[in-house]
Amino acid sequence: MKELKAKIVEALVSALPITAIVYVLAMTPLFSFSTTELITFTIGAVLLILGIGLFNLGADLAMTPMGSHAGSGLSRQKRLGLLLGVCFVLGVLITIAEPDLQVLAKQVSAVMNSTMLVMAVGVGVGAFLIVAILKIVFRKSLSHILMLFYMLLFGLALILVVRGNENLLPLAFDSGGVTTGPITVPFIMALGVGISSVLGDRRSKENSFGLVALCSVGPILAVLVLGTFSNQDLTYQVPDYTVSEDILGSYLYTAAHTVKEVALALGMIVVFFMVCQGLYLKLPRKRLKRIAVGVGFTFVGLVVFLTGVNVGFMPIGYKLGYELAQGSPRFLVGLGLVMGILVVLAEPAIHVLNTQVEEVTGGLVSKRSMMIGLCVGVGASIALSMIRVIFDFSVVYYIIPGYFIALALSLFVPPVYTAIAFDSGGVASGPMTSTFILPFVTGVCVCLQGADAVLRDAFGVVALVAMTPLITIQLLGFKGIIAERVNERRAMKRILDADDQQIINFM
């Protein structure tokens, strides 16, 4: 209970800014929120705080240890085929169960079969999880692998443009973000730590990261490949963001559906872990009980969190965007920057990532510096999205230069920063981005460009949220290198300028 209290206090501090800014805007004459909308949002904010606290405690007790034990236990078997096979199945099952992916598949059902899309994305994640494991086993450079596959992504994107399916590009790059959700990120990151602890070398810090980064590439490739064989126009129906007068009923209805989705996703991981436990791990019963309690906290936390943001935050986000664009569009870029910064603080998986980064790097990369880098990156991405919606141009003008800069930086910074940065991109584009920021940008787009432009202009915001941390985190690494070299030169200068008369000769 002491740990839970501390986690809830952390969640309160994280969620308070985004909640406060909504209340402040609601009191201005620019917005007209009804009493029902404000009550619904308030309940959602309370559920969000409780959900983040419970989830973070559950991740510490269960998700991280499960992934770490599974990774290290399978690696000790010294059977590469077994390790790769199990990781492939794990990647497919977890991806299929991701709630965000199911939502995405329904939105593109007019172009491609939903089941085919989900399976293709799942296979993409599983295949690239194998690539990530092989990177650790054969000690290959993450930056070189990323360069290879992103060049392939850009080639496929060019084919889509030539074929006239350019509107699929934002959706394809967004798919890389939605498949690395709060359920899978702690497990996959800990899986990498466990495997690296057994199979890694002197570069084990770098090897323990990068799994999330590579698993984000597979979905993008899958959607791009499917898009090359699609000749239909993609139609997008703007969801009904009206707040129901039956507040309790809407929360209960959403909670019931969320329970099923989270139970399926967590069930996949638990079944996989129990199979590994029975065959290879053989963990003591006391540790299993602790993990079981953690799974319970994770389950309840995710249900509470997702219910709160789906019912309380999505309608408010859409209305904020629509009414701001209608009344004061000149404030869009600035408010987008502020909202991006505040939303990062409320992403549950961000805190798990920052803690793991600080532990694995031995304090070399602190939680504070990680949070600052992510806030700046995500804030910039939302501001850039506002500019794109206002001037109505393709996300390609951001994505290609942005990834070229990120890949170029990987040649000049320590490999551990590159691995952390690309993992951060997948983690930053979590549920808060898809349930609050995306509706906000959708509202702006519907007001300024019309509903027909939503897929072209509003989609792609998740991709930008996943991209900008790649640059900001690596810039932190570049700054660290410069500072270290400056300190070395100063120390050497002191040695060379030292007065020889002050040297004592003991001979």
C-alpha cells in the first residue's frame, strides 16, 4: 500500500497539468463546455490518475520481472531456434491483442480486410522481434540495421506516392506507434534486458534497448506493403464524440469492453510466461505470487486508465480542437506545443521507460533528462502537426527529413543513446496520444479543412510523436560527448600548464 500511495502521488503530479489546462480553457469565452462534459472529464481525470498509479505499480511487480526472467531463462537454454521461435509467437500474439491496433483496423476496413491487416501487422512485429534478438546474439549495430530498414520504408513510401495512394502514408507510419502500447512495452523492454544480460557483451547497455524500436518498423512495412496492392480510396468516418447524458452508463459500457480487451492482451502474456515457467524458468513460488499480484494491479490499472481516457478525454480533446480552430486559430501552434509537453507526463509507459533507462545506464541517462527530452520532442511534434493541418501538406515533408536527421545523428552519438532514442519514440506514442491528441488534431482538421481531409492531415500525428524524440534524445547524447571532450581538454591543459617547481621529487 505504501508503494501504491507513492505511485498514485506520482500519477497525480503527472496528470494534474493536462487536467488543469482543460479547466482553465473551459473558463475562457473561447469554449462552451456543458456541465455534463465537465463532470465526465473530471471523472475521467480521476480514473486516469488511479489507472496510471496502479499500472506503474503492476509494471514494477509483474511486467518487468516477467520479461526479464523470460529473456534470461530462454537465453540460458543455448538454443537459438527455441529463443527465436518463442519470441516470434510472442510478438504476434501480443500485437494481435493490442486494443489500439483493433481500433486502427476498423478505421481502414474500407480499403483492406481488418483481419488481414491485424495479422500482417502481428507478423511484422514478430519478424522484427526476431531481428532484434539476432542483433543481440550477433552483436550488430542498431543504427546500421535501422538505416537499412528505413531506407526500405522510404522506397515503399515512394511507390505508394507514384501509385496515387499517398493518403495511406500517415496511417502506415501511425501503425508503428499504436502497436507498441502500454501492455507490451514494459514486457518487451525487460525481455531485451534479460536476453542481453546472458548473451550480451561489453555493449550490453546498448543491446538491452532497441527491441521496441525494431518492433515499430514491422507494422509500418506491413501497412506499406498492403497499401501497394490496394487500389481503393481510403474513406474515414469521423467518430461521434458527443458526450452522453448518461454519464454512469457510458463509463460502465466502456469499462465492460475494455475489460475484455485488456484481459485478452494480458492473458496472452501470462499464458506465454506460464509455459516458459513450466518448461524452463522454474521460479520459486514466492516470486510467482508477487508477479501474480502485479498482474492484478496491471489489469485493474489499464482498465481504469483506458476507460477514463476513452470516455472522459476523447470528446473533450475533439471539442477543444474544433472550437479553438473556429474561434482563435492563431493559438493552435502554441497550445499544441504545451499539450504535447503535458501529455508526455501522463503517458503510463513513459515512466517505466525512464526508470529502466536510469537503472540500465547506471545514472548516465537520468529520468529527469529523459523526461525533458521527451517533453520537448513530443511538444514540437504536436506544434508541427498543427502547422501541417493549417497549411494542408503531406506528412512526408516531415517524416523523411526527420528520420534522415535521426539516422545521421546515430553516426555521431554513443550507440546507447541511439537505442534509447528509438525506443522512446515507440513508447511516447501511447494511449494518451491516440485518445486525446489525435481527437484534438481531428477537431482542428474538421474545422479548417473538412472531414474529408482527416486521414490526410490529422493522421500522422502519432508518427510525428514517435519521430521527434529520436532527435531530441540523441541530441542529449551529442551534448554529453561535447561536454566530456571539453572537460578532457581542460584537464589536459591544467596538466600541461602545471608549474614544474611544484612537483616533489621523492628519489
